[in-house]
Amino acid sequence: MQLGKYVKFREERFGGVLFETRTEKVYTLNPTAAAVIKELGTGCDVAQLTQRLADRFQAPAGSIEQDIAALIGDLREKGLVEDTAA
């Protein structure tokens, strides 16, 4: 999974922003959502992503997995992320 072709990410003190260049929409991200986006950039899969964030935020993996699934679903719906070609 990766950011969409027309989506840019910038990390900020409050978390981060996603900018969709075609529509010029800006989406603000809290620190956890920004961490998810940064990890997606490393090319890890959802299982690896879940474990990394569970370790980083010292939270139960089940809870983190649900949060990641909800965030990714929302990002997909808005066209901000896409699956990588196999």
C-alpha cells in the first residue's frame, strides 16, 4: 500500500498533513495517523505496521489493528492511498 499518485505527505509538529494535488484538498493528521502514513512509506504490510505501532505507542495490537483498518478504509474511500502493484 502507498499514497495515491497525486497525494503528498508532510510531517508537522501536530502530526502531519496530506495534500491531494488534483483537488487541492488538505487533510490534517494527528500524530498516530501521521505515524501510519510514515510506516506505509517504508513498504511494510498491515501486520508489520500494526506491530511497529503497537510497540511504539505501547498499546494492544488488537486495538491498533482496528484503528489502522478504520484509517486505511477512510483514506481509500477518499482516494488518498492505493494498493501497490504485485
